[in-house]
Amino acid sequence: MTVEIKCSQCGAGVEISEESGFIGCPYCDSRLYIETAQTVQHSYLKPGIKPEQVAAIISQELSKLELTQPVSVIQSELVFIPFWLIKLKTGLLRFPASELEISELRNFSIPVGAVIPYDPEIEGKAKVEMPELSLDNILASPKLEKQKDEIVKSELVHIPFYQANYKYLDQGFSAMVDAGAGKLYADSLPISASRQKDRYFLTLFAILSLLFLLEAFLIPKFWILLLAYLATGAGAWYLIQANIKQKGY
């Protein structure tokens, strides 16, 4: 079964089937995405980063955190993630069109000037995610509900990322590397030795402070409290010295 809808670029009638998703207008050659009973312009960002560069990009970003040990990339896959680009009279709004594995990607800024018409050939070379969040749902969100009169155009843009799993000091981590600009996105990163040390001593300080406060609250007599402080301090000193030696601080 086929139906006819209008091209969002030239207004010509385009016949589509129920299986259609990403299509091209036969009249103006625009790349389109079918959203319910309408079409929206479909663009993508061409990757500029090669797969063999992923390990170096991760290493460079980790070095800024004083993490200088070698990075071993276990798996790296090129994935095109969809975003809705809403053009307003006064600016641009960007919304993820699917659930994001890395929450930090919500802050991703689309380089609008670098996007080009969608090329269906990338589907044979990389994973292309279909939109899970419809344009209708995005337009009905509270953020856009009050700005409907300001909307000029809606566009679907696929952005390339390398979905990477890597090891650092035998610990596994996952991250997304922007295949256009080479920026690293991750919800968790390895912790440097200096940060681990700082966290360790801050935790000890908090625990000891709590113990001293509890003793002050539970022991009314000063001389008994003083003995309790001395005993707690001596015991903590012994345990801390043994732990520091074990951790190599």
C-alpha cells in the first residue's frame, strides 16, 4: 500500500510505502524522514575521525586528568545517533531523538553549518539508529509548547559517534567519541592516583570526625572522654598507617 505526502522542501507529492523511513524526494533530491503523515528534512554529519584514532583521543582526554597509563580499546563501533533540530525565529533547539546511553550527550552541540543531506550509503558501513522519540512528542514538550509560533523548521540530523569499550589498568570503561570533532563523552572515567588519595583521606577525616562527635555526645566526663579520644586516635593511627603502606600512598 502506498500513500502520497508532500516534500517538506519543494512541496511536491511523494509516494511512500508503509516500509518507508528514510527517503529522497524524486523532484528536488532532498533527503527526507517520514514522521507520521509528514516529512522533515534529513541530514547527517560526515565522520572526520578514523577508527584507529579512537584510542589516542581517549588517552589524550585521560591525560588531562593525570591518567598517563596506556589505554586498550576492546571494541569500537561507529554509530549514527539521531537528534531533532528545531529552528526558531530566535535560535536553535536540539533534542535527542532516542534514549542516550551516555547522559552527557544531552549537552552535545550540533555543528549546524557542517551537516549535509543524508546519504543512505552509510547504512551499509555503520549502525544508524532510528528515532525513538517522535517529533510530535518533542513539539508537545513544555519547553516548546509555548514557542510553537516561533518554530520555523524541524529537521532530523544523524550525528556519528564511536561507541567504545576500553581498559585502563585492567578496569573496563565505556565512552562515546564524537566522530566529527573527536570529543570524549562518558558518564564515568578512571580516577587518577592523586584523586584516589585525596578521596581516601577525606573519607578518613569524615569518619574520625563522626567518631569524635559521637564520643563527645555519649561520654559526659571530661577525663573519660579524653582517654576515649586518645584510644580512638591511637587505633586510627595504627590502622591508617597499615592501610597507607598497603595502598602505596
